[in-house]
Amino acid sequence: MKIPILRLGRILLTSIQIDLVDADAMQFQNDLVSKIAEIEALGVAIDITSLDVVDSFMARVINDTADMARLLGAEVVICGVQPFVAMTLVEMGRDLIGADCTFNLDQGLKLLQARIATRGDVSLTQEEDGTPYEPI
């Protein structure tokens, strides 16, 4: 199962809509990290609103993917962690260390934009040819 990765300027947006088997989770991680490097993404929003269950393997994949993205220079936000998923992760002793979480995608994109602006990266607001992006 291939998870779509959408590009909004130099921000990548991906939404995991189904529970992934281990091979699919690893493929998702590889695809996302490759896309980050390909477009030199400044930010990544991973929406997990639709996930009813996040087991320890999936939590590790999300955490490791966030770490890899940051190593490539991208800010990362996890969006839409459901309350019961948060409780399960805490009970398992896992957390999404280093990846900020927001209630929804809208908040996640605003947080990414603020962080990127704080870094002073003007390339978020314009294409390589200088044409301005439309606001998200």
C-alpha cells in the first residue's frame, strides 16, 4: 500500500489513512525520506487522525521518520493523535520524542510555517524562479 505524499510548496503533507503492516510502514518511511531529500523540504506534516491503533512498531517508525527528516533539515509535526492512541502510547512507554504534535492538520501547518519563518528561510514563500506561492 503506497501512502500519498503531497507537496505544498516546500512542505510535504502525508496522511496515513489505514493501519499499515510492517512492510508498508517501512516503505512509507523510505518514500517520505526520499521525497524530503528530493525537494529539499523545509517541513513535513504527518497526519495520523484516521489511525485507531498505533502499535510500538508504528510509533517507532513515525519517531524514526521524524528524526530522519530533521537530519535532512525539515521541521516535523505529527497531526491528529487520537486520545486513546495517546493513552496507549504512554502506557507502552513510547512517545513521539522530538516530534511536536497538534490536534489537527490546520494547526500543524500553521506551526510548520511559523517554525520555518523563524529560521528565516524565504524559500518557503516563493518558487525557485521567484514566483510567490499562494498561502496555505
